[in-house]
Amino acid sequence: MSSTNSNGEARQERLLEIKDLTVGFPTRDGVVLGVDGLTLNVGSHERLGVVGESGSGKSVMGLAILGMVLPPGRIMGGSVKWRGENVLDETVANRVRGREIAMIFQDPMVSLNPLKTVGAQLRELLRRRAGLEGAKIRQRSLELLEMVGIANPQDRLKSYAFELSGGMRQRVMIATALACEPTLLIADEPTTGLDVTIQDQILTLLHDLSTELGVSVLMITHDLGVVAQFCDRVQVMYAGRIVERAPIAEMFADPQHPYSLGLLQSVPRVDRDESELSGIPGEPLDRAQFPPGCAFEPRCGESHDVCRQSAPPLVKIAERRWVACYNRPGDQS
């Protein structure tokens, strides 16, 4: 669903709106903020990428959207709205989770029940979430496996997870996510551990399904190649915060945050010699002992005194471009 603005241009419906989301985990050294004041939105028919190193808070964000942060972790502030409704309300979350918003988890070998066949797991899901019974469950199960490109679906319904290849398990995970015809898919590292050929197949499958079914996708990944191949927009995440937001082509052509630039310079390319690769210096800080300033400052080659004093806000620097860096002054127009 979309509307038009005063100029007659198409405008996306905002499906998911997150504002100032903060998720904390108590430790002996203090509260660790897995997500720290995060703001983002996903529109209808959009593929949005959230990229960053392991530990940047991407997966915690995905779990928080669905109300799946387990104690002692807790949501400490902010809002998560789905089509205007508060998803942090458990009643709303129970209605939306798995139906309107579904998640493809990182590791299908862990997420799939090793003691149940694929058919048994789909049957349980379709009965509980879609309200199907009897022959309709088997018919829908076969449709889902065919939809994700699994050959001989009748046989695969009888298979256990350990009998399937990594790519096949991931296709089953996608099938379970699509079971209730969601409007938004949260894909958490869906290609991790797969070889490049299978990875390409999975991304192509997700791209085709999102186009054919009109499903929006929030792609969580550490792989810039995945983002470049799949997404329309990207948000770069570091230490629980968004540090850059931009359309894909613009971010890859001209990254504005030093962390974004470091990620891009760390990626091997066929047109660049291996000696030209340069990693990001240092290591992420202990999250319980963050300095008062920019979290990236200790690893940044462009830092100034102000960077050590206060965290830079995420500001607009151009049309559809935002960055949290004192070296990139905001658009004052």
C-alpha cells in the first residue's frame, strides 16, 4: 500500500517504525546496552540492510522488534510500532509475531527441532499460527517447500534437519517464516556458513520471493556483499547505534562515516590487489565501560577532542543521507 504526496510522487507506507530503542543487559560491571537509542523505519516493499561487525547489536534489535529479548535482558526505552500499533505491548506482539512479522534465524541447525521431521514442524506451526487443520496443513506444507525451491517436497516432509544440506535447511527456515504470509521478514544472517554458490541462491530466492509476494525485508548481516546484492537502503550499526544511513549506491560510492569506510576497505575485490586491503584498527570496546564520547573514537583516525566528550547525534547531511560524525556537519538548509 502506498500514497502520493503533493507532487504526485509515490510515497511508501511506513510499516515498521523504531524510535530511540534501548535494550540493556545487566552485568557485574554495569548495564551493557545491546541497542542504544536506535531509530529506523522499514517501508512497504522495501529491502533494508542493517550491517555491522559481530556484537554491534543487530540481532538484539531483531529480537526486540518481536518482543523476544529474554531476561535478564530488557527493553529500557523507546518505541517499536507496527502500522502504528505498539509492538512492545505483549497483546499486540502475540498477534503480530510469526504472522505479520516473521524472522529467519541465524543458524537453522539450532532453530530447527532435531527430533521432529520438517513436516511435523510445519504442521505444528500451521495449526497454531495459521489455524489450518487436516489435509489443508499438508497441502500448505507442500506449497511452501515448492515455493522455496525444494525438490521432492513429499520426501522432504519426512526428513530431519540433520539429513538436509545447509542450503536446504535454510530454505526450510524461509518456508517456515513465510507460512503465515507475513508482510515483513526479518532475515538474521541468513547466508552465514553457506558457500558462495548457495549464498547466491538463497539471496536470489529471497529477492524473488519479496518481489513476487510484496514482502518487505529487514536484512541483518555483517557481509557488505549481501547488502550490495540485496538491499535498497542500508543502515550501518556500531556499538548499538546507527552511525550512517543511506541508499545503497550512495553509501558504497561515498561512505561518510569512518567506520563505514573501514568496512568497505576490508572487503576483498577482484579489481584490487590484496595488499590494498586495510582492516579497521583496534577492537570494539568493552560495552560496560564505554567512554562518554563517540564509541568508535578509539579506533578512528579522524577523531578530535569533541569526539571524546560527547556522542555525535545522527544528523542529515544530504537528501536521504544521515551520519553520526562530528567531521560531517549536518545539513543546515
